[in-house]
Amino acid sequence: MKSSVLPLFTKISKHIFLLKSIRNGSLSRIFHARQFSCRIICSRSSWIHQNSAGIYIHVSLPWHRATTTVASQRIGFTLKTHSCGELTSSHAGQSVVLRGFLQYQRMGRFAVLRDIMGKTQVLIREEDKELSVALEDTPFESYVEIRGVVHQRPEEQYNKDMTTGEIEVIADSYKVLSRVQRSLPFLIRNYNKPKENLRLQYRYLDLRHEELQRTLKLRSRVAKKMRDYLQDVEDFVEIATPTLSVNTPGGAQEFVVPSRHPGQFYSLVQSPQTYKQLAMIGGFEKYFQFAICYRDEGGKPDRQPEFMQVDLEMANVTMEEVQRLIENLLVYSWPSHLHPILTPFPVMTYDETLSEYGTDKPDVRFEWKIKEVTDVLQDCGANTLETLVLQPGNSAHAFVIPEGQIVMKKKLLSTWEALAMREFNLNGLTTSLVKEDKKLRGNIARHLKLTSQQTLIEKLNASSGDIIVLAVGPTINVQKLLGKLRLLSASAMEEAGRRVRDPDVFNFLWVINFPLFEVDETTGKTISVHHPFTLPKNGDEHFLHIDPLKAKSQHFDLVLNGSEIGGGSIRVHDPVMQRFIMENILGIDSKSLGFFTEALESGAPPHGGIALGYDRLMEKICGGKSIRDVIAFPKSMAGRCLMSGAPGNITEDELNLYHIHVKKS
Amino acid sequence: MKSSVLPLFTKISKHIFLLKSIRNGSLSRIFHARQFSCRIICSRSSWIHQNSAGIYIHVSLPWHRATTTVASQRIGFTLKTHSCGELTSSHAGQSVVLRGFLQYQRMGRFAVLRDIMGKTQVLIREEDKELSVALEDTPFESYVEIRGVVHQRPEEQYNKDMTTGEIEVIADSYKVLSRVQRSLPFLIRNYNKPKENLRLQYRYLDLRHEELQRTLKLRSRVAKKMRDYLQDVEDFVEIATPTLSVNTPGGAQEFVVPSRHPGQFYSLVQSPQTYKQLAMIGGFEKYFQFAICYRDEGGKPDRQPEFMQVDLEMANVTMEEVQRLIENLLVYSWPSHLHPILTPFPVMTYDETLSEYGTDKPDVRFEWKIKEVTDVLQDCGANTLETLVLQPGNSAHAFVIPEGQIVMKKKLLSTWEALAMREFNLNGLTTSLVKEDKKLRGNIARHLKLTSQQTLIEKLNASSGDIIVLAVGPTINVQKLLGKLRLLSASAMEEAGRRVRDPDVFNFLWVINFPLFEVDETTGKTISVHHPFTLPKNGDEHFLHIDPLKAKSQHFDLVLNGSEIGGGSIRVHDPVMQRFIMENILGIDSKSLGFFTEALESGAPPHGGIALGYDRLMEKICGGKSIRDVIAFPKSMAGRCLMSGAPGNITEDELNLYHIHVKKS
């Protein structure tokens, strides 16, 4: 970047100013920056005039604001002139000052400097022995400064892999600004990345990897575009809500923070749910926030104790309007280098997702839908299956793995059988190969009548070489088992080299019509499927009083490629209904939320909203393997920061200040 | 707002599209929204063509992206057609649906609806008895819906105080969407505001006040413009850093968060200082974040346990570059309705601020500078003063309150004397009135030689009717006392009706050249004036080894109208210096920061940055009396949320989960 701390202005006439020491590139940035207190009347391609004195620009009055504004557009670094990613042959002959990490050096003569913008090759002249010795003596990853002249390489020596591959800088001076003073645990290379724990322990080094830099830049950029949409286009108001809050009944385990008031603790918010609803009651019609949320999940894989939500709420909206808003938000902020997304997103009901995909967050990038085959098995000749399928509450379902014979080994099957038993208490799982003669081969298939075999093959539209995965048992267990096996078999096929899911495609999906309540398996109590503030589906309100478990909700999930990345709903705004749900259906002690139902009694606008998991969304966008890949300083699975050692010990004084003891184990 | 969920497109030719059901206003918004994946080639004033069919716009290819982008610009609310602040006589005759709080009703015939955009008057026809009864039966602040027709008022009945004062809506239907079901503690009026504690307890009602809505909207808007500047113009990368961190030695008291690991606690970060420096070491050259920070200040007035900082850091910068950046940031994001700010901001050294204003955060909106008058008193005839001023380390300083005689009552003086004694252990305070004959009147003045009186008057450039406030004692105490009295007397003059400080003016100031270390008065230990990561001033490095207290720092404060709203510095990037400062000068146990000095050993770019207190800045911008006035859900001074009751009790299970007991008092 060229130094242009405060460009100099000269007034030429009322509306024309001469702008010195600013490059065309910077001015185009200025022009494209949006919010001026004055307007610059020129387009990128047609400056009013440009000569060696500078660029003449035409601005509207008042001129002092124009100069202030334009002058304020860009701060350069005076300590260097360019980044390591921008020099091309057009800079040949220029004197430059570069600063960067020493990526590499050879024989004290060739060096590669790296910064966040790219890499530049530096050459030390053979006669500059002193520089050469200094370079050779510098450990990799030290931070160094080169002053020198840009030199165009002969065309046949262009390095096409570097954006700066047309040039090299011939050094006149070389200075180590910050020498690496110990043996680094790893160097910054794009191959042979170290294990994750080592990378987390030395995260500041890991952050130098190009991939992580690109990811965090993109994370910042997408968030910015989301704000542009929400604030500039849709007039949302960003409201910061407290994170030090009060314990909310139900929901995830919340971290607690002891206060100076003995025995009294803050809870770190698991989401701004209550506050955003209070903002609606307070008359804000469009609220949003990139909210930090906290959940103590006690070491669940791929969760973080703190995470970020794009949290929003609107008064006077329908489910569909919130969905359209989110679609527009995503289209608006979608990185242009990615496969575009199509709107409106498809919608499925909860029941459909379960019966077709065996999960409420289906990966719809590939078909392999689950189908019910109960009728086929009811009179199939295989006694065990017939008996099983005829038991009340049981049914049979199946899906097809196209060309599945390439992965369907005995070992895989026994793993699946174990899984079926362990997680779903099911022993009615069978896999069969479809043979060329339209017959099935497999442990159970051979007991099936030939006609049943053919009906099954036809019903599932299977071909020779395909594998049919079939399970019998209690419906919901069968569906969920097959949903899981569908994903496992897709992975198996992909490992065997078949393309099942397109990793470049982003298939969003809305899932609606969730039940409002469910029965907690361990306690037998009725609990909310999502949270107690969700409104029943229109027309289902009466179920609250007669059979709550039958009520569907106005909740909707946003699913992307098999991951839930957001959940929203229209909320209860009627204090009587809210209290009824909490006290009579959920049996929640609503005392701690008394202030909230009181707020609902104060004239609450109808409202609804949604929260997107920003870490998860960015993980998908960046193709990461875990949300840790899109977080600058993540915790390990056990909730530890391997770099700083958090959590750690605190002093006796602090324990006293907060009136707590640590329990002896 | 008109409903325009997805405007319809018709392709007219390759580059021309007909855009239906979108109003000119929305399209101009669309055009002004910046980031398109395609460009719309038309300017606000010259659409390609507009007729009753819609607006013809000209877009660049690819057209499907154009349509997606433009179509995605605006979500309307289908449940209402307009806000309560937008109807004018141009809407006369239109059918509208409004939703808002019932601000007021009279006789069941006249009602005022209020939402975040404004107010609209509604009229119920005399013959619509049913509506009338329903309206009369509705408590104020209930949330209601009106369907009706806009009716232009006769011009003589225009209500100039309302933006919608040209019209009223004649209701066809009236519906209470959410009835107020209890006696509200207060109504939403711009006069007679309730006491703060009541407002905090019912913050959701308080938020309905126009002033608080305007404040929070502005807070959101200014933050957005800051992001526009930092991200779009300056290429900063927003990086979220953890709030659950490890205890940092020194600094403010940090909240602790017990973990599931017995005896191990997270600390809530008091600032992202360590992390942002690690981001620099990780190769990010421009980092920023609107960071939530936590400090347990134990009930200091006008502090909050959690607050927001505009936190930024840059590699390879000088102090002056950071200052220019902040000036540009503020100019760029400064609300246009306020008095503009002038850049560059003036700079004063720490020593100058102390000697001229008696504080390191001077309010420079008014003069009343403090001057040293030691020489005048050394031979002034008043024995007590002479003795006092001649003691080693002592000196005499004074400032003038122009026309101060109108406030200088005996009672005020005795309050000041008490303050001088209590806070600064000083008894050498005197106030004297300048009389017309160039003589002084006052308890001590009368002992002064006449020539000394005149010298004093001339030196201070005082006039008849002015008050001279003079103090003698240890220099620093005298300066600080006078600094405090200068502000108290300004307030006293303002209460007496004189204009001393212009409340509309924003005087920013940089303060530089702070000492790097100071001696803690209670422990006698050397401590950092700001924090241990601050670099000494160029040329002062040797003082670290020979006399650390003599070293000045590369720290700079940003002061606005007498409040410190930001502090920045160039940081130590040399691990040897950093360790020396921590271990040899500060005697900090650097073990817990071992990972940080290790990071500095890994090739750390030179870097510096700043953090602005966003709450404090917004308080100044909005003219609030406390930062609570610019925070949606603030805590009380005792750190309590008067609305939710946080902090509160937690369960025995939670105490067990986190391995803690509460101490019995």
C-alpha cells in the first residue's frame, strides 16, 4: 500500500480539486465507499483529469466537507509502502519497503516474504555479502523488512503460482524487526499440517496459515454484508443485550458467574431470547444482533462454550416473512466465489423429513429417500419379518444405495447392526444386493418369496448392483436408524471414490410443522421441543387445553446440507397463553420469568424471529471440518484453551470476594 | 411501509427490466444500497422509464443475478401497510392498516397510535358506536390495529408537531391485538419521566420513550458507519476473540466463571488486549472488534459490569497513524445532525494537561486555565502563604472564574475547603474577588501586599468581578485540586445561568507523553500507568534499566469534553523487553502470561492500537447523563438488573456441577 496518510488537496475552482499523492486504485476505493457527507462526481473510468500532478476530482459543495471526507478515506502505513501481495511488473523500477514473515530463504540470496496479502520473492545481490549473511542467519518466520527495487523477471521465469510472480525485489537493505528466538513447533506450510491440538496450543502461529487467514477474512466480510443488508436495506436496529443475566428455567446448562452479593450468581445468556422479545415489547420493530451466546455443553464434540448467533426479531410478521428475510439476507451476503444459492428455499414438514430422510435436518444434496415397505413385508414368506412388522406400532422402511455393492462388506453390515441395537434397540436391520435377475441376495432376503423380492425391487426402483437397506421395528426408531445409515453409506460410497454429494453445492431447506411439545424420555415430563415461547400453529391452539402433544408449532428450522443452522418461530405474545404453557403444560416454575409475563401484559406486539448459528454457517461456507476452523481462538472439546490454559486457578482473595469455596473432591 | 415482499420482474430486453409493485422510494433505497452482485445502471433522479406499469430499470448482466439481487432488497410487513410516522396528505384516500401502541384516546372517538416511526391520529365516526365503545374500553399502551382510510385535514387543522399532522385516519375497523392487563407503573410521555430505578425495573416500557428509541437507533447507526469505514474503506478484519479467558495479572478485578474442572475458573476478559496482540503475531495486520468487556468494579457510579469497546490493532504503525485513523473514523461516522468535528484533533502532553487543567482529561470547551503563581507568593507579605510556598516540593497555582462573584458564596468556599482537605490534604486554598480598584477581597487576600495583589491580577489577566481561586501546597495536589474546582465552578456558573461550556460542541483532544510507570500509593510498588504492554517513548528505553519512573510511554488518550473515551499505544513487541518489564520492573508473576511472551518470541510484527469506550462515546453524542442512557438493558450501580433480578440464586445441582460452595457469612 502506498503511503497516503492525508492526501494533499488544492482547490482549483469551486468544484474542482487537485488531489495529490493518491493512486488511481485508492481513489476508486474512495469512490466506491458509500457514505459521503458530500458526493464525488466522477466515475471510476473517467476522472475529471489526471496528470503527473495528481488527479483532479469534481465534488459537490460544501467543499470543506468534501476535502475532509475524501481526505479521511484511507490511512496508509508509512512504515511500509506495499503489501507482499500486490507488486506486479507495472511496479518495475519502483523503490519499495516491504515487511513480512520470512517464509523461506536459500543460501542467503533468495528469500520469500509473506504477509496477509501474499508473498514476494526477494533477491540479494551476490556482492552484498553483509545482507546475505544477515539473511542466512535469520530463522524462518522472523518478521523482517526489505528495502529495495522492483525488478521484472524475464517472462520465462514468471512464477504463475504467485500473484507477484512477475517480479522480484532486489534488496538494498535488510532488517530483522523481530527475530524468532526459539524453536518453533511448526512452520507455516500448506502441506503436512500439524495435529489440531498442537495448532490450538500455538494458535498465533496457526493463524499465519493462508487458509485460516482467508477463512477469518471471509467471516468478517460476510458478517459485514449481513449488516449492510439488515441495517442499510431493512432498517434493523442493532441492540446489544446483556450477557450477564439471570438463570432461565429449562434449556441448556448455563455458566454461572458469582457476584459480590453472597450466594447470588449471574448466568451467562444461552441466547438473547428474552431480551429480544422485551425489545419488541419496548416498541422496536426490527431488532438484530450478532450475539455471543454461552452454553456449558460439558465437552460435546464440535460445540464451543461461547458461540455467535445472528439473532433477529420483528414485530408483526408471519413465518413466511421471516423466511423470505433470511433468504434475502443470505443471497445478499453470499460470497460471490461460491456456487450461488437459489431462493425461495424448499420447505418440508417435520413429518416429511422424518419419513423420507429419517432426520429433521436432512441432507437433500442427494436422493436415496426412505420409503415405507410395510405392505410388502406383511406377507413375504419370511416369518421373522412378518411377525416383526405385524406388531403394533411397528413398520418397515427401506432405502437404496445405488451401486452399493462396491461398499457393502460384511464388516460394515455388522457395524451397522451393532449401531442399530445400541442406539435404537433394533434387530430388524437387513441389507440385500439386487442381482441382475431381479432377485435379492442377503442374509434375510433369501427367505423372502420371489414375488415379494420383485415387489420390493420395483417399489424402491432399485437396479442390479444396488443395495437395499431395510429395517423393521417401531416406526420412529426405524426412520431414525435409516436416516443415519443413509448418511453413513453416502460417506462410505464417497470414500470408495463415488460422487454422492456435491461439496460445492449449498442446499438450504426450511423444515416446518414441528410438534410444540414432546415427552422427555428420562423424566416422562412434557417439555418444549424448542422453547416455551413458541406459538402453536394457527388452529392448533385448542390442543393446549385438550392434548398438548398434538399441537404443532409455528417453529421453523433452517437446514443446510444436513446441518441445522438456524431456528425461528412466531412467539407467544398473549400473557395468558404464555403462563398456561409454562405452568400448566411444562410445570416450569415461572417465578424467575415473572417479569417477562408481566411484560407481556403491558401491550406486546405480535412478533417472531430467528437465530442463525454464525459459526456453523461459516463452517459450511468455508468447507471446514469443525466450527473450530472458523473461530480465531477456539476452545478444545473439553472447553479448554490450549494456548492460554483457561480455565485456571484463581486466588483465595477472589474466592473470598465472591463468597465461594471450592469443594474438595 | 408498503408490502413489497418480492417485486415482480418482467424482462423487456437484454438489459431492461420492468419492476412492478415497488415504489420509487424503495428503488432509490435499492440503488443506494451498495454491494450488488450486478450493477443497476440508473441514477436516483433518472430512472430509465417510469409509468403506471412500474419502473423500467437497466441492469448489467448476468440478468438472473440482477433480478435476484434487486428482488431481495426489501421485505415489507404484510400485516400492516404503513408505519405510524409516514402518512402525509399525499396518501389521502388510501386504505391503510396501521399497528401501534394506543398512546391516547378521548371519548372513544379520537385516538393516537404510536410506533417507532411516529404517531398518527385516528378518528372513529360518530355512528360507529361499536368501534367507539371498544376504543374507549382499551387501556393506554395496548397494542392495536386500525384499518381505515387516510383523510386530509383542512389546512388550518394541520398539527405541525406531528410529521403526520396533515392527515388523520378514519377507522373502518379497530382491533386490540394485545390488551394491557394490569396497571402500568407509568405511561409513555415526554414530560414528568419517572425516577430511574422505576424505569430500569420496567425497562421494556421505558424503551417505548421516543428519546431512548432515538438513542438506540443512533447507537446502531453510528456503529454501522464505523464498520463501513473500518471494513469497506480500511480493510480491517473483524475478529471475535474469546470472552471466557484466563486470569490476567494486574488490571481490574475480573469476573470468574467456575468450570466443570474442579477448582478451575475462566475469567471474563477485561479487554481483548492479549488476543488482539496475538492476532498481530498471527499475521493479521488490521484487526477490529466491537468487543464486550467485563470488569467487576464493585458498584462504581456510572460503570457497567459489561460494556462495549471499539477495539482495534494494526501492525507497522506509528502513534500518529492510529490517531489519524481514529479521527477519520469519527468524522466518517459522526451523526450529520450534530456540530461537525474538526480534525486533526489538538494534542497536549500529559504534563501540559496537568499544569494547565489539573487533570489528564481536560474539558477544553472553556479556558479558565491554571497558571503557576509561585513567584508572586514568594514575597507577598502574607506569612502563612510565604512559608507554605517556600517548602520544598510546594508551589502556588491559580485560575480565574470570570464574573465568578455571582456564585462565590461563603458556603461554596467551605465545601471546597473541605474537599481540598479530604481529597488532597491541602489547607492552602483561597478565593479572592477582584474589585474595581484592582484590589483583592478575601480571607487571605487582605494580607497580601498591594503590589502582589496587582501582580497576581495582571498575571492572571483577571477583571473586576472575577474570582481568583488560588492554592498552595505540593504541586501535583494543588494542580489536581484546582482541576476539580475549575469544573465545579463551571457547573456552579452554569447553574447560575451563565453559559460556560457549549453543550453542542465536541472538543476532542489527544493526550500524549504519559509516564510509563508510577508508584502505587498504597503498596509502594511500581505499576504500569496503563498496562504492561505499552512501549516506552522512542529514546526512553534506557530508563527501563536505570530509572523506570522517568520513562515516558507511547500511550495516548482520546479525551472528549472532559471524559476519557479511548486509550491506545504502540506495544512492546520485543519479548526480552516485555519480560524485563513484567519481571524486573513490575514484579508480576509472568507465568500465566508465559504463552504470550513465548508468542512474542515467534516473530512478532511491531504493532499498536486503541480501544474506544463505545458506551461513553454514545453517551456524549446523545447528550446522556450516564452510560445507562445509551444501553438497552443496563444494570444498576450495584450491578443488579432491576428488571430480571440478576444476579439471583442458583440450584444446589449447579453448585455441585461447578464444585463450589457458597460461604456462610
